[in-house]
Amino acid sequence: MTTTFNFKAKKDGQPLYKQLARYFRDEIQEDHLQGGDMLPSIRKLTKDLKVSRTTVEAAYEILIDQGYVQNLPSRGFRITLTKPAVPVEMPPLQEESFHRPSFNFANHYIDTTTFDTVLWRRAISRVLHSPDTLSGYGDPQGEPRLREVLARYSYQSRGVVCRPEQILVGAGLQSLLSILIPLLPVEEKRVSFEAPGFPQAEWMFHLMGWTTDRYDPAVPSKSWPELLVVSPTNPYKGRALSEKERSNLIVATQFERVYLLEDDYNGEFRYLHHPVPALHSFGNRERIIYVGSFSRTMLPSLRISYLVLPESFLPRFQKIAPFYNQTSSTVEQLALASYIEEGHLTRHVKKLRNRYREKSVLLQDTLQRIFGKRVTFLSLESGLDLHIALSYEMSAQALAEKASQHSIKITPITSSTDSKKPEFLLSFAGIAKEDIAPGIEALKKALEDS
């Protein structure tokens, strides 16, 4: 790309990476940069603008989160083909701080110490030794071999019944939504999310002219739109779906009142009993679109997600499929197919469950020992977090900010129980076992520091 960029930093108190992201966003909105254009590589922009690599990476991450740019594996950064036709009002996305905290209890990435990189490298190596797999951009729908494997694996692990022809593979949920949204046979472009919502997904709907709001799965309503988004084990709401909520959603699909987009986030991780099968296995499969991914079971950097289209969507998808390029690496797709076929993923998930069960118990015991009667456990059995309440006079948000000032990260949540106490999620996924006790001790000291 030969475009000359006239970015100049301003002394307005805003971090440089945010200024750079805003500059590119304005250039895109004013059509100086067109959909499909490739942005410079991080290395080139770092050299041209004489800024740090971290600054460019952080700016590009913001643009990706806001839906302006796609990260195409092995190809670079491309401006998305769609942008808001009119200004839309959106709550600001929560941009991640690039300061690494001393103790991170808000990190939902996996414990990477359990992942056998030797096995993964072998799977990658076998693919690289097959020249036929390296030519071309890959199947727009996903490699046929991987789709066949995913059809079997999703049934065995989550009870999802589908054919390989129904599976669509992409590099993350946002890229899949860009294909799915135009396929949805709804009269009104309105979608509802459970509280507290999903900003990245909501942004994609806004880009395509949809409106978003909230719904309560515990209270069925005729005002529900034709599309609901649900994550049955989403930790950000503080708990998994209750049996009543699951039943309400399943009945709504059986009566063909709604389409359900099921984001099976952390669905395989339950410790007190077997994982609950996906909603897709109980409801009307022609009304449920299932989404699965591997960022919580393998590596966050493995950008492979997939969704299961209802059979009735396939004719419409086949008409538009030629207009899309595959966003997920062909090499990684084929390596993943081999990794799953050889049983490595099943063994890895079992290892993760054991590790997370140990860490969950350790975190519970440590909280009880250090906070005593100040801590109340609200949910223990699923996901990668503990849902707790703490007896302090300040709000959850204020306490989380206080902890952050002491380089400790915790997640405040809006109350989803009758508790009058501030509530939090404490993740044990990405923190080392040996850091749990000193981290909780530092947290108590931080919260009680006057």
C-alpha cells in the first residue's frame, strides 16, 4: 500500500495509541481509506511514524475491536468492507489496559502450562510437509476435513447434531457474524442480549444497521425480538443459566418464536457434575445457531471459531459464499483437525478440568481463610471463575478500581442475586497456582487500605 499517512501526535493528554486509532478511524469514515484496503504492517508503520511497536499494536487492536479492521492470519490488517452508514450511538468499548497487573484475577484465558506445544508443533509440521495445502486461500466455508471432524466432536462433547455442510469456520465470532447477519430471515433488525451484553458482537450488529437491547431469559415475553443471543455459561453475568431459563429459551425455539444464537462460552468446564449439553441439542435445531471456539480450550492465539447454520440457511449461504475469503489459517485448520482426530483435544480438556478443579478449590479455601465472614460464595460449579460477594461499604466498581491502583485486577459485576453486597468474578484460569494465595492477601490489603 502506497498511501501516505499524515498522522501527527497531539498534546491533548490522550495516549498515543488512542490518537493513532482515532486517526485511522477518521480516515475510514471520511472514505480516504476504503473497505478492502490493507493497512501497513506493524513493522512498516512503526518505522514510518517513528513510534513504538506497542503503540501500533494497541491502535490496531482498538480498530479490530471496534469492527473497522480485520486481522487476516499471514496476510495482514484489512479494512472491513462495511462501516456504519449513519452515526450510531454505542456505549464505549472496554479497552484493555496494556499495563500488566501483578495479580490478574480477571484473565479468562486458559492455563497455558497444560498445553503440550510439542504435539501441536507436530500437527503443524505434518501440514507444512503437504505442498497441496499451502496453495490458495482455503475453502471460504472452512476446510472440509476440519468440518467433518468438528461435526463429530461437537456431537460427542456438546450434543450438537449437524452435518459438515452446516459448519462455517472463521477467525473469531466477529468474522462469522459478518457472514451470518445477512442470512438471518427476520422482519425487524433487532437483537437482544442477556445483561451485561457483549460489546464486540453488538458492534457488528450496529455496523449492519441493527438495534440492540437486553432481555431476561427468566421472563418470557411477546416483546422478545426474532433473534436472541445467549451464552449459557457466560461468567460476566455471574452464573450459568438456570433450568427455568434454559427451558424458556428451548420452548421459544420449539414454538418458532425466536432464533437463538448460542455462544457456547466455557461450555465444557463444569466441576461438580458433567457439563450440561448445549441448548442446540434440546431445542429446534432450525431455530438455533450454535457457536463454538477453541480460545478457552487450547490457546487464545488460535483464532478458529465455528458456527452451525440451520439447514434452511444453506441455500442463501451458498449464494453469497463466493464473495468471502476464509479468515482462518488453512494450516492451523488442518492441524486442528489432526489434533482432534488423534484424541489430543479430549485428553487436553480432561487435563484442564482437573487443573481448574484444583485451582477453584484452592481459591475458595484461600478466600475463606483470608476474608473470613466477609466473603460469600454465590457460584462455584462452572466456568473459570468464582462468583463472590464481599462485605464492604463501597460499590463493586469502586473496590475494583481500588484494587487496580494496587496492580490487582478483578471483575466487578452487576448484582444478579438478592445479595446487597458488592459482587465480583475472580478468575483462576490465567493465574498461576503459586500466585493465588499472595494475590488474595494483596487484594485484602488493597481493599482495606485507607
